[in-house]
Amino acid sequence: MDYKIIGHDHRVAAVDMIQVFFPGEKYKALEEGEYSSRFIESRFESGLINARFFVDSLLVAEARLQCVCIDIGLGVKESIYELFKGKYHPPWGLLTGIRPAKIVSKMIDSGLSETDIIRSMQEKYLASPAKAALCLEVAKAERDILEATNTKSYALYIGVPFCPSRCLYCSFTAYPVAKYTHLTKQYIAAVKKELDYAARLYKEKELESVYVGGGTPTSLDDESFSQLLEYTAKTFDMANLKEYTIEAGRADTISESKLDIMRHFGVSRISINPQSMKDETLVKIGRKHSAAEFVKAYNLARKKGFSHINVDIILGLPDENEADVSNTLKEITALLPEEITVHTLALKRASKLKEEISSATIAEAAQMEKFLGLSKYYMDNFSYKPYYMYRQKNSPGNFENAGYRKDGYGCLYNVQIMHERQSIIAAGAGAVSKFVNADHDRIERAFNVKNVDEYIERTAEMIRRKTAAYNKAAKGVLNNADH
Ligand code: SF4
């Protein structure tokens, strides 16, 4: 879908809204006076915001808004929304950001009542009543979880980018562990250098949480896995640690010995993720374990004393229908994990040329709404409450991924990520450190290279990148990426 912006500089707002109706396409900017076979024009002129949709030089739809507010970006979004709302009402309305609960949290800070917040979410942002209520519930839970935290603390992330096999939908840095055994030792040695640096940099700060993710850290052999955890324990002061999570994601990597090692080093929270309880689906998405093997691994973790387990599932996996999703939810809730994280997987398909909004987009969004309805039913009935959430961008419906918890649980690390008020220092290939200067409202990120060989060779450079980002954040230097 091409687009043309005239008279304002809210390009991101316009493209974000176009993506809601035309997900998965390429979005090309046209100059004023330039035309293409299919484009949306967004214009601001004399206090009017105007959106027009052209196909083959013909004006197909038009929406005009009198701009009475100062938020022109929101007006730009609304005018585009008006063009297509007859075909499809996106449940999140004009909310296109990844963290909608942050908006609600700011409303709470400003003293708005819950009724006014719900009204504002529906009237100003055109969110559905269900999404407005979800946002409020998540914002309240996040605030509740963060209330007891030390604002000067930091989090440590350790990335282990190996997995037994690659899942169909994987968007992470993940290498097949069997092909990389020759590099594991060097990889751990490189991570240790970064851990040394992190401990030195933050020696005056309190370490609040550790998150070992990837990849699947438990796909390492016992010796390497144990070494990594042992080194972490001796390098950092873990006395005030509130949470220690390891993504034990794949059931095929969980053994008695791995669980013993984790218990020995004080791991308090683990994730074991079946994604679906349908064996045919697990084969289709490239998992090397069955639903029964997941249950066995889960029960073994319980037997070993793990009392805080998260289970991830995915809605929208290939060829799954409502009965499949319902069965997965039924079997998972029967196990009573402390947390269930519900992801939505939307396959990105471009609409056919000249079609206003792809019928596939509308059908996929409608189906996902049904799956989410089922998930809500099970979460409500088994007393799970939403506590953290982020949204998919550029996918049909732009739905949310949400973490649900039993009372008293929840992942502090995840909530801190959403809140963006805590620095995270990250080690490992593909890991991203985030340095937060809350006083100046600045965030600087340092990105590690994703390739494992390069990471091992360039570890010193990764450390230099962190130093540069840390210094920039500390000085409150403007981050160009923010503007
Ligand atoms: S387990 Fe996770 S990180 Fe590993 S391949 Fe699957 S989706 Fe990717």
C-alpha cells in the first residue's frame, strides 16, 4: 500500500493505522504530485484532517475531520480509521502501540477515575469495551507488582541462543544445538566476559531479577548449563534477588539433572511451553516433543519442587480450530500452573491488489477474536488475571499477547520491560541491553550481534557498545531513535 502525507509530519501515526487495515504489505511513501495504482493520502490543511483512498486514480473513499484537539497524530489515525471502519472495526481502535497499558497507567497517574479511563479508551481511542477493560486490569496489576520494587535496581538478561530444533514461527536468535556443540564452551566463555563487565558496571546497584532466555537455555549440556549458572551466582550479589527465571521452554530439554541444577542455583521461576496440546500441530510447527512429554516434564518440575511455573500457549497455530484451542486451554488449566501466557500468532498475508481490505485479514481477525474469547473464558473460570501485555504490530487485528497469573504470582522481569523504568544489562548473542535514565526520561539500547561466531569473536566490541550506551543514557543525551 502506498501512502502520501501532505501538510503534517505524522507519518508514523498514518503508517501504523494503515498497517491495521492492510497488514503484511509493503508501505511506500509517494511525493506530492506522485501517483500509484493504490494509495492512501493523509492531508492536514486549514484545521482539517483529510484521508482519501485512491484505486486506479479513482477516489474510492474519503473522510474529513475538523481538528479541534492538539493531537494531530491521533486525528490522522482517526481519519484513516473512518475510511475503512465500514468494512472492519479493529478491536484496539486507534491504539497501535505495543504497550497500550502504559497509556492507562498515565491516566491513573493523572487522577482519572476507572469509569473515566474506560470512557476515554472507548471514546478517544475507539477501543472496544473488552480491550479497554483488559488494558485497565493489566495497568492496575503492573502497578501492583511494581509497587514493592526498588527503583534503583537493575535486571540481568542472559541469552542462550540454542534450541533442539527451530519452530516454524520463530523470530528469535535460535541455532540448532546439535550443530553448535563445538562452540558451546567458547560461547559460555564469551558470556562470562560480559557477566564480569555487568557486575563491575553495576556493583553499587541492587540486582532485582535474572532472566535466562534465548533460545532454550536448557538445551545446553549439563556441564555447560551448570557452569553458566555457577558463574552467574559467584559473579553477582544475589542477596536481594526477587526473581530468577529460566526459559526451560522445550519439554525435550528438561531432565531430572537440569531441574536439580536449577534448584541448586536458586532458580525460582521456570517456563515450560507446549504452545498447543495437539500432537499434529506440534509436528507441524517443528517441535520435537509431544503433548504427553510436556505433561511429563511439567510434573517432574513439580516433583522437584518448582512452585512457580509459567506455561506459554499460542492461538492461531496452523490448521487449529476452536475445538483444538479449547482442548489446549482445558488441558493446561487442569494442570494449574501459576501463570499462563497466551500468544496470538497471525500469519501476515498481503491483500490482493485493488481489494479494499483483504477478506483474509477480516476472517483471520474474526477467528482470532473467537480464540481470545475462549482463552478469556478459561482464564476467568480458573481465576487467572491478566498482568502483562504487549501487542503484535502489522498483523490482522493487531492482537495482544497477554500474561495471566494466579494471585500473588507474575513475572517481575516482564513487567519491568513493559514499564521501561529499569535498566536491563544483557549478555549473549542477540541480547539487547537497555539503559534507563528515569530522571531525564532517556532510554539507550545496546545491541549484541546475533550471529554466534561473530558474537564470540567480537565480545569486546559488545562490551564497548554497552559502555557507550550507558554513558549516553547517564548524560541524558537525546536518543535520535526517539525522534
Ligand atoms: S523454542 Fe522458542 S527460541 Fe527455540 S526455536 Fe522455538 S520459538 Fe525459537
